[in-house]
Amino acid sequence: MSEYTETNVNPSGAGQSAPTDTNAGQTNPAGSAGAPPPLPSLEERLEKAEASIQEHRDAFLRAKAESENMRRRAQTDVANAHKYALENFATELLAVKDSLEAALGSDNVSAENLKSGVELTLKQLKAAFDKFNIVEENPLQQKFDPHRHQAISMVESEAEPNSVVSVLQKGYKLNERVIRPAMVSVARAKAN
């Protein structure tokens, strides 16, 4: 192949140059280092494209299967977490149950021994509550809070209105969340 260069043509003909062959006198036999490589045939290009498509398809299917497996494992982990969430707490309560059964199974029980056994059992229960952040709520003399207390009645009292004057049943919180509101009687101003 030859390369030609042209210059601008002047209408007067001056400065005009003839086409020149930059490779004049050189031979370029086929297959020399300067020749561009032959283009692959359409069939070869199609085969390469199909192989690439298959490779990407396989990678996609593997990734899809892996994500599906991860989703299933996550679902199983969540289900097990719900199913066995109370396992540690239940284990702590077994000791309390054992103590109560031992107290009831004893033949020669005096009132003094029974009271002592119940106190020890209550101590075990409080230790289990402490371990799992279950906090007792006894709002006597506090301002009534409908988010933490359940008013059972209102009574005339010398105490400040809307304050708790008696606690019928203590409330409990688990990690600062009320799991049972305290049942209380609330003071109201005396009618004049």
C-alpha cells in the first residue's frame, strides 16, 4: 500500500505539488511485520461472544445461588433467634422452680423454714431478673405516668393531685421498656 500526500491547489498552478509516494522504492511483501494482523472471521467472533456470554451467565447463576443461600441462612438464623431467645432466661428460672418444688416436697415444714425457703427463692428470682435487666417499678408517691402506670381508681387524698397514693401491683420494665405497667390508685383533690 502507498500513502499519498496532497497540498492545496492554487488556481494559478504555482506551489502545486504532485502526489508523492512515501513508500517509493520499498517493497511490502505480505506477512511482514508492518502489516496489520488479519481480522478474525465472523464465525470466530461469534464463538468468542457465545463463550463470553456463557461465562457471564455461569457467573451470574453462581452469584444468584449464593445470594439465595445467604437469604435462606439469614431466615433460619432469625427463626432460631426468635425460637430460642428465652433459652437463657428459662434456664435461670429452672432453679427457682426447683426451689419451690423442694419446699413443697418437704414433709416436716415449719412456718419458719417455709418463710426462709421462700425468701431464698425470691432472692434467686431477683438475681435472674437482674441478670436479664428486668427492673421492678414501684411508683408510690410519684406523679402518675400513663405510659408506665395503669390507674385502677382515683381516691380523694391530701397528696398532690395525679400522684400515686397506693400500688396494687408493681410494674416491670425490660431494658427500659415497660412489659407490665404498675396498677395504681391515683390521688384527686378533695371536694370542698
